[in-house]
Amino acid sequence: MYSNGLSLYVNIMNILPYRASKALKLASPMSIGPFTKKLDYLISKFAFSSLDTVFTRESYSFDLSNDMGLNTRYCHDLAWLASGELQEDRSWSGHYIGTVIDWDFPGLNKNEYRQRYIGEYIKAIKILVKESGKPFIIYNQVGNGDGTSLDEILIKEIVDKCGGIVKHDSSAMDPTVLKSRMRYSKGVVASRFHSALFSIQVLCPLISISYQPKAEYILKDIKLEDICYSIDSFTGEDIANKLIYLSQSSSDFSKRLNDAQDKTLTSIEHTLFPVLRS
């Protein structure tokens, strides 16, 4: 929940009807903030104040919730708990892969920064393809419910500009299938946060392109801030060279990813589970 116009108030209206309820009221929003308007902050504070506990998955939302005077507990993203037996699927073996996001760039010139994002992403693709000798694969992370991606238009624009060096894997994939393929890739350029999370789960080298504080702080909180780049200032050369380096030193990086997983699972066990059992 952040200052994004009507969508913020739609979310608030989902909370307000339960304000008078005596039932235990828990919330685990994707993120809280940033609020660029004072009114957004005050109305959100009023709506959340009726909740017994608000679970936040990163320190930016946690600090903001405390500033609002809410009963807040820090708990990592529940997708860390996603399980399922991985298959022997080498469809993406040897390829660099990635997700994109058709972002609005609030507060900035959308068209200018959108084109910048596309241009730098394509620069990264060209460097990675040259290193791997295989096409870059863009896959769907967030769908519309009809088998297409929320980012379909942007994906098509990148594919058209890159020609044969980029392939779009549009197949519908649940997390288990996705991770089964991802673990054999050379590395991930993650513009969607859960593509970063799934990469960590299978110890796959990755770069995260952060479009909001939530993505930046989730990685910062588990000591992986060095692989996070801002969507409005990253360069294709920087992220490609970093990803190639991580791919070539994968054993050391895998230990960092494994430590990050252990930290998140321990946090969930000690924060969320006791409340659900009570």
C-alpha cells in the first residue's frame, strides 16, 4: 500500500468494514509506503489502526508501521515457505534469464524512464548473450489470469528490438516448475521481486532491479544489497558484468544465498507461527 492513487483507497476499503469486528484481525501487506501525500499516510494509519497485528516483510515497511504507532511484527515474505519437489528440467540450462516490469515510474517522466529502462536492459542482454553464446530468455512472472503476462507489451517491445538473441517463454509455470528450470540457468536478471526470491531458493546467481523500497529492503535485510540496483539509475553494463562475475564464482555466492534462506525461515518461525498457533 503506497501513494498510487485510486488503488490505495480500494485497498483501504477492504480493511475498513472490519474495523468494529471483535475477531482477531491480522494483516500481511505486500508493503507499506512510500506515501508521497500526507493524506494518504493519515488515512492508511487510520485504517491500519483497527488491526491487532500487522506483519511486514521488510524493514522499510516495519519502520513506517512503527512510526504510525501500529502493533507491528517483522516477518519475511511467506513465499520463502513455498515447497514442492523440483524436477529435472534443463530447458534453460546455460541461458541467462530474466523478468521485466512495465513500471509507471511515479514522480518521474514515465516515457523517458521507461525507454531508459528498456535501453539499459537490452545492453545487459547483449553482454550476457555474448558471454553465454545462448539466447536470453524472458519469462512470465506475473500473469493476467488468461495465460498472458502483465508485462506482455514490454516483453514484445524488447523481443522485437533484440531479434533472435531474446526468447520469450510464455508458458504458464507454477513456482515448482519455474524453480526446476531456473536452477540450471546461468543467472537471473530479476525485475520482479519473486523472481529474485525464487532464484535465492535454488541458489542461482541473480541481479535484482528494484522498483520500490520493498525490493531493495528485502534484500538489504538479508545482506544481499550489493546485488540490488535501482530501476531508474542502473546501467546495463554494470548489471551484466556483476551477474557474469557471480555466475563464475557461484560456489561462494551460493553460500551467501543459503545463509539468507536460513535467516528468513528462522525469522518466520519465530514471528508468524507463534501468532497463528495462539
